[in-house]
Amino acid sequence: MVAFVSQSAPDFTASAVLGSGQISSFHFSKKTEGQYKVLFFYPLDFTFVCPSELIALEKRAKAFEERNTAVVAVSVDSQHTHAAWRRTPIDQGGIGPVSYPLVSDLKHEICRAYGVEHPEAGVSLRGAFIIDQGMKIRSAIINDLPIGRNIDEILRTIDALQFHEKHGQVCPAGWQEGRPGMQGSHEGVSQYLKEHEGQL
């Protein structure tokens, strides 16, 4: 069964290189308990678009931490290849010692459970799943192999989810932290559009 938005996120245990550089067994739900989660699939280590995405994730590590959000990256490479990629300098195509886990999905079980296995290439599509503290998938961003993701959009989506949970309001198109939300009703949308239609 493939996971979809609004459904429970498939749990897993797999080998991973942790942020400390240690290779260890990684139980997804236990290691991220009490946190929001970004499960970040990418095709392969030592490729082209992938290091730019993982470095962008690392540069925003503090922003994810401020949102009580754990970042977990997954590809079909082995944990040993992950470790070698972390040891490779950035100017030589590596990613450096990133602070989040790199999970090994050698058997493709995780990418299949999340529905992001490329049907021909045998690697993961560029899937980013935002998962809440109750292990429910709240957002899925899936790009084809040539198209890198916008990490700031992932952060914006986490902000929108947390705003909704705190205030009970819904978030209109382009909503960003600090902007007003909308009451989820006919009156609410009418009032919002009357006041903010020019910002859309």
C-alpha cells in the first residue's frame, strides 16, 4: 500500500549514517518522536542536482530546528556510500558532514512505501514529505529527477501547518508567516478576498 497525504506515514527501520557520522540502525518514528518530520528522498549520492539539495537542507538546519522539525534524507545507496559522500569535500561533489541522518534504502522498500520509486531509473524521485507529530503525512512535494526542490517552500509549508494547528485557520495561496489566515467558511473567504485579493 502506498502512502498518501492525510494518511499515516509508513514507519521503517534501516541502516543510516547519523549526523554524528556514526553508522547505526535508524527507527524513523522513535528517533523523531515528538517532532515534525521532513522525509527527503533523493535519487543517488555522487550525482548532480542531489548535492545542491542536501547542502541547501543543511544550510537551513537551524530553521528546521526552530520549527521542532527533524530532517531525514533517504536514497537507495548503501550507508557506506552515504558515509563516503559526507567525507567528500563540497568542491569535489560531496556534501560535507551534514547534521541530519542519511538513510540507506538498498531494498527500495521505503521509496516504494511512499510511492516515489522511479518506474524506469530504479532510484527515488525527488519526494519531500512533511509529517506531523502524530505520524500523519500533511504534504508531499514530488519532482522528477532533473528538477531540484525549493527548501524554503518546505519551510513555508511547515509554517502553514503549524499556524493552522495553533489558530484553527486555513492558509490561502502564498501564505507566509506573519500574514493573516482565513476562517474556513464562506464568510471567511469573502472577508479575506475583500481585504487581501490584491496580494494574490
